[in-house]
Amino acid sequence: MKRRLSFLVTLLAGTLLLVPIALAQGQDQSVQPVPIQDVVSVSIADNFFDVADIAIEPGTTVYWSNEGQVPHSVTADDGSFDSGQLNPGDSYIVTFLGSGVVSYHCELHPEMVGSVTVGGGGSEGVEATPTGEAAPTGETAPTEPQPSAQPTYEDMGHATA
């Protein structure tokens, strides 16, 4: 009888230890999907961005995808966002708010240039929010005032295919 009671107590204790672990795995709050509504795609080829100069409305997300054979980057001319090196198949996304023009280039191939005109290109200033997979959790856009047509952003990194 003592053996049976000891076995049941051990079994119950083991079950109680495993239940919180199983519940925690089913409720991972650190990763949450973020819906992206308005998306414009720009292909990165080995000598150009296609479409290099785009006009979008505020709140639109631009999705750059490296479809070339060599690494590239998407780097704002003012340094406000930078994808870092994007290998073939990698992508980088930025959501733009406000209005203005943001020029960008490939850091590895400076002759590759493009621009994003947000909301007709007025002088209010653009807020650019990169929203890829590699973002640190809780990172937010800078709050300091920005010069007109200069982006404010949250660098969310890039995705690897």
C-alpha cells in the first residue's frame, strides 16, 4: 500500500510540474502576428530597384525583395533606416507614415538608387517603420522632431527566405 501511495504521489507531483510548462508553450506571448494591410513590392535586381521611384499613401508598407544573384541593401540616404546586407532571397519591409520623399540606395552598389514619395510628397515629414522579422521586441520609433521629408522609423530587420 505504501508503494502504491508513493507511486501516486510521485505521479501527481510530476504531472503538476509538467502542466505549467505545457500551458506556457501553448500561450507564447512574445511572438504576435502583425497584420500588414497596404503593401507595395519593389524587386532588388543586380543593377537596379524595380520600381525604383514609387508614390504611396501614408500607412503603406514597402516590401523590398532581393531577387538578384548577389547581396544588396536598402539604405535611406539620410541613414534613418538600413536593411543591412540582404542575400539573394532575403527581404526587408518598411511602413511609411506622414508625407514627404525618402531617397534610398544600395550600400554595396551606390549606383542603385530609388525613392519613396509618401502622401504626395508634402513637407510634413515621413515616418518610416521597418517591420521585418529580426526586430527587437518593444522597439519604437524615435520621438524627437524630424526635419521635413526625413523619416522616423522603427528598424524591424529583414527576413530570410
